[in-house]
Amino acid sequence: MLPKLILFASLALSWWLIRRDVAQRKGISSAIWIPTIWVAIIGSRPLSMWLGFGGGASTLEGSPIDSLVFFILIFAAFVALARRRLNWSAVISENWPIFLFYAFLLISVLWANSPFISFKRWFKEFGNIAVLLVILTDPRPQQAVRAVFVRCACLLLPLSFVLIRYFPSLGRFYTSHGGGEVTGVTTQKNSLGVLLLVCGLVLLWDWLELRKEQQSSKAMRMETKIHFGLLLLALYLMHLSDSKTSMVCLFFGAAIILATRLRFFRKQPHLLGMAALGVVLMFWVLDQTIGVKERVVTNLGRDMTFTGRTDVWRELLGLHTDPLLGVGFMSFWDDKSLLSRLPEWVGKSAHNGYLEEYLGGGWVGIFFLTVMLLATGLRINKALGRDGDYGAVRLGIFSVFLIGNFSESNIAIMSPIGFLFLLAAIGHAQTGSQLSTVSEDLPVMDEWEPSEIGARYTVPG
């Protein structure tokens, strides 16, 4: 009886927190609930798992309920964008490396072992772009970004704690060998780590923005305390999950966001990208000279196999899949002939986003992925001088996406960090009432929020 009462209290608390957030963020359109629901689903569990019914007859076919929900959300996103008269040609021309990568993924469906299933997966993944554009075309885009992830955090973080503590059959996973791991609202600990990573970064950003507010009202001070409490809860859950990759990424991303508070980077924000690159290069030099990587990994409680990941990579590369074109988009783990050649201990993940892309798209896929990542990095670095704090957040998200994919697969597989990466990569969007264009030269900032470099960007029109 007590666990049920605590669960009810948790849901009531989440409802109260979300209502406060809605009341505090004025001027955001109601369409923002489309990406909020989307992120809540991809950040936790499929709806069919929450309901306990509606799952597909097989893993290959998937769940009809989940497919219907995603289709409805994607359709609603396109309707919202049509009403806002989004200029798709401008979006595509400004973000051609992203669309080029997704075009290749679509073409790779043709040589998948089940093209129709692969296409359905591609359609859902491509739906990320339509859904996130609902955020970027909102009248207050930065507030909309923060609203989506803060509201998801208000629901999913307390619920994760309750499930882990009072409903272990739902919040924990126990192996046949007696081991266990915490999963919270997700299905495995690494997925929980990714959820905490994205929520943690946006909560930190939002908390810093709240602290900058000139209002000294009791309500504003209360909001600051609530966000700080959610941040502490995210850190505690991160500790429980023991997801080292997400821990490292959260630390690195937070360091980039907090660096904008230093006077040096406030005056020269364009140097922040070079500083982040310099840290990575310095780490590489130290590793080549004194082997610092092994010390770091050991201090994190891991060995140099990265918890068996290097063994998984060796086995996957040993299959010698098509090196040029791969096996098709999200088709590798459905190929029974390939899986039969793998040891049973290899789970259905490469635990490396770049290797996952190689298996599905070969070196051609890696080429298009590299073009997208290089173009995205250059655009974000170029925008640092005019985007203020938002530019630092984009850089932080981009950095943790690059780092995280070395030990987890988060490229084009419907993950919250993949969604956040695309959001940061596109960065800005304008609707028909906003000169019908998407422009890096004139980013759409919140009309009421001055940037860190002293200028005030307003929504034109």
C-alpha cells in the first residue's frame, strides 16, 4: 500500500512542477507538447511497455500501438509546421549535410534484409527533425527548448527514483547470474544514463538562466531552488546508474556551459570551441606520452576493455560485413545469419555509434556521417560569437554527442541524445511570419532574452 501511495504522491508532485513551469514560461505555443511527449517516450520506454499490452508479435515487426503514436506525433508536427508556413527549402539548404546523411540512410534501406521494416524505422528517426522544428519555430525558441526537457525531467526523474526504490521489478533489472542494475523509467542502465545526461545539461542551462533573471520575487527564487533540486536528483540517479560514459559526458558538457561564466570567454566566446578542442588534443598527447587514458579509466572503476566493449567490437568487425555499403539502415541486428556467427554474450548493440553506422552503411555511411559532423562543428563554432549562452549549450551538446558515441550507440537510433544533437545542429529556424527563412546570419533568439555578448536578437516580422 505504501509504495502505491508514494507513486501517487510522485505523480502529483510532477503534475505540480509541470504546472508551475507552464505558468512561468509565457509566450510558448501549445504545440510544444508534441516534442515534449516525443522526448518523454524516447527517453523512457515505449508506450506499449507502460500499458502492458499492444506489443508486436516479433521484434522485427514492432508494436502497432507504438507505431501509431509516433505516426500521430509526426503528423501533428508537420501540421504545426505547415500552419507556421515553414520554408522547407530554406531549412534543407541551410542544413544540407544533415539531410544528405539522412538521404543516404534512406537509400540504404534498399539493401536491408527487410526494406519495409527498415523504411519504417527510418521514417520514425527522420520524424525527429519535424518534431524538433516545432521547438525551433516557436515564438520563444530557447524557452521552448528548455521547457521540453525540464518538463520531461519533472516527470521522469522523480518517477525513476520511485521505481528504483519502491518498485524494483520495474525500476531494476536482474540478470540470471544474480547481478542487477538500476534502470528507472528506462529499460537498461545506459539508457537511464543518457536520459539523465540530456536532462542534466538542459536543467543546468535553465538554472543558470533563472539565476540571471533580474526579478527577485519569491516565485522566481522558488523556481531556482526547484531546478537545483532536480539537478541534484539527476546527479544522484546518475550515481545509482553507474553509467560512466554519461557521467564523463555530463561533466564535460557542463564544463563547457559553465565556461561562459568566466570573464575571458564572456569577452571572447568564439574561442570556446578552440578551448574544447585543445582539451581533447591535450588529453590525446598526455595519453600518448604517459598513458593517462588507462589511469582515468581505472579511476572510473573500469578496465581497458571498457566493460567488455572491445571484445564486442572485435567480434563485430570479425564478421566482415560489406565494407562499402554495410547491411542497410538498422538492419544488422535483424540478420539471423550474422547473429548466428556471434557469441551469445554479444548483446544487440555495438556500444559504439560509429561502428554501428559502419555496420549499417559501410564506409560510404561513415563518409556522410563525417561530413555532417564536420559541418555541424564548424557552424556551431562560427555561431559562438553571436549566440551567447545558447552557442555554448550547442557546443556542449555537440561535444558530448561525439564523446558518448565512442562507447554507446546514439546515432540515428531514436535516442534522446540523438534528438538533442539534431536540435543543436540545426540550431535556428524561422517561419513564414519570420521572413520565411532559416539563417545562420540572423539567428532567432528569444525576444525578451539578451545574448551574453550584449546584443539583443529579436524575432523579425
